[in-house]
Amino acid sequence: MEGYRYLLDVAIILLSTKALGLATRRVQMPQVVGALLAGLVLGPAMLGILTETSFIHEVAEIGVIVLMFCAGMETDVKELKESGKASFIIALFGVIVPLIGGFAVAYFFNKPELISSDASCNIFLQNIFIGIILTATSVSITVETLKELGKLKTRSGNAILGAAIIDDILGIVALTIVTSMADSSVSIAVVLLKIAGFFVFSGVIGILFYKLYKKWSETSNKALRRHAIIAFVFCLLMAFIAEVGFGVADITGAFIAGLIISNTSRSAFVASKFDTLSYMLLSPIFFASIGLKVVLPKMSVAVVIFSVVLCIIAILTKIVGCGLGAKVCGYENYQCKRIGVGMISRGEVALIVASKGEALGLLGSNFLGPIIIVVVITTIITPILLKIVFKSTPSNEQPSDYAGSNKFAEYDESVRGMREEKGVWK
């Protein structure tokens, strides 16, 4: 009977995320907050009803891949190209400022008289690594919130998406540099070559796929369901190749697959099918799984203080860093706030980086608890702050902030109408 436990787990997750999602909606908060809280309440950190099984982990991974694939389909490629330089600068500031902030906090607390560390490498590398953890950005929370608010295709939303993708690349580079200092078998040159190779590969595959897909779609206009299946296969293959073949995050491959599909004639139909798949199963499990990962260890007073300070620094450095980068690129003040807030969430990305560092001796066990707390706080606070900064619309707001094609306009309106009527969330 234990082999069928996953059926009960999924039922509990779907029901609890829906119930708490509606509860948070009633108090004017994004429903994704309720889904995150559901995982936290049901998981080991509180009630202990559910744990993250391999099944939940794998379905959650497909969930975030589909989420980023949908974000790619709903992104205006032209606007993304125009904001490419700005996205790089925003991402660069969004990596440098948190890196300095995290290093400074760790430098002050990582001392035997305050918090002892059992990491095998020297203290300087440990402090740098904590800074690198703070550079991570989990854009999946932001994407879901912006879709819920109907703001994903704004100029600010495009800048956040572009910066988040580049942020992942810069984070990989920074992580590789530090790990190469602790592990001589890691080559920086090889990693950089793989990253460059992935984008070259994506460009070539994108052109080939688009031409073949266009030719095929002209002969299969009546078999619309096949388009969704082919798109899903392409998404999964790009995610797999990115992660396994080039060492780039699988969500980056999925996002690029979505961008490629967005230029096809059947993109609106494909998006409608993925919308149903996502909100019925994949998204609830993904967001709940983040809360299920949280296991808080026992912490001393010094570690608790360090956790609080690290949370504050984690939030402020992303807002200041990315906001400053946006300001340098000529964005308005209200857009800078939106972009900065949209990059706050660390999510599962920071947990993955932290676990890798602990395995390599770059992170002491006493510092893992504070990192988990940072992940929880930044993940929950991001959708709340996003709603606040997007709700406060200045009188001089330019129409250009709502950039993008109208290709999904009719579909978006119908989906939003259904969600208003039925109270569903993705």
C-alpha cells in the first residue's frame, strides 16, 4: 500500500495549495504565497504531514521547466532583444552587490568566537561562497506572480526575465571560480566554453526547428493537438541538453525553447494547453515542494542573529543592485523598484548552490540553517512586494512599459476572465 502513497500526497498538495491560495487572495496577496505556505505548513518544518519524495521532486522539476517554457512563449522576443544590454547590466549589478553584501556579513560572523565553521577550506573562500549564494535568483516565483497580475509582458517584466537568465550564467561562472580554488579538477575555461557553446547551439537549433516546424504546421492545420505534443517534446529536450550537455540550468533551456515556439503560428494554442496542465498539477506541486524542502536545524543566538542580518542583506542587495543597474540603463524609478523586487527570490536555486558548497567543504553546517531561512523569507516576500510595487502606478507611467505583441491578448483576457469567475490560480 505504501507504493500508492504518492496519490494521497498529490491530493493533499492540490487541496491545500488551492485552499491557502484562495485564503491569501482574500487578503489581497498573490495566490502563489498560499501555495508556498502550504508546503511549509505541511512539510518537516511544521506539521510533518508530507516530505519531499523522489516523485514530488521530479514532478516539481517538470513543473518549473513548464513554468519557464510558458514564460518564454509569452515573452516578446523583440522587446527582449532591445533590453538585452540593459538585462546584462542589471544582472551584473544584481550579482556584484549581493556578493559584496553576503561576503561582508559572513566576514563579520564567520569567526570562532561567534559562529564556528566545520568547512574544510579557508575562511576567505567560505565567506566568498556565502556571497555567491546570495547572487542566485529564482525567477520562477516572479514569473508566476507577474502572470497572475497580468504584468509579465511589461517592459519591467521583460527586463526581469532577461536579467534572471544572465544572472544564472554569471552565477555559474562565479561558482565555478570559487569551486576551482577548492577543487583543482574544475576548469573555468571548460565551463565558459560550454556556456558559449550552449547559446550557439540554441541559435542553430532555433533556426532549424522554426523552419521545420513552420513547414510541418502548414500541412497539419487540423491536427492541433500534435502541436502541443511537439512543443512539449522540444521543451523537455532543450532542458535536458542544457543541463546535461552544457552544464547550464535546465530552466534556461526551457525558456529558450519557449522563445522559439513563441514565433510560430500556433503559439497561442500551445500556450492555452500548457496553462491548463500547469495550474491543474505541475505548478501546485512545484511551489509546495519548495516548502517541503525546508528543515530547520537547531540554532544558537549568534546563528539566529546572523540569519536575520543575512535576510535583510539578501533583500536589500537585490533591490539596490538590480534597481541601480536599471537606473543606469535609463529606466524610470518605479520600473527600477519593480525590477529590483522581481529579482529578490532565491528559491530552490540557492538551496542547490548551498548543497553543492557543503559537499565541497565551502559551507559549514552551522551556516546551512540561515541559508534555508533566507530562501524561505525571500521566496514568500517576493510576490507580496511585487504586488505592492506593481499596484502603485505613477501618474506619469509611459505606455511603453506595457511592451509586447498582442498575439496573446485575446487568450490572456479569456484566461484572466476564467480565473476571475472560477477563482482558479495557476
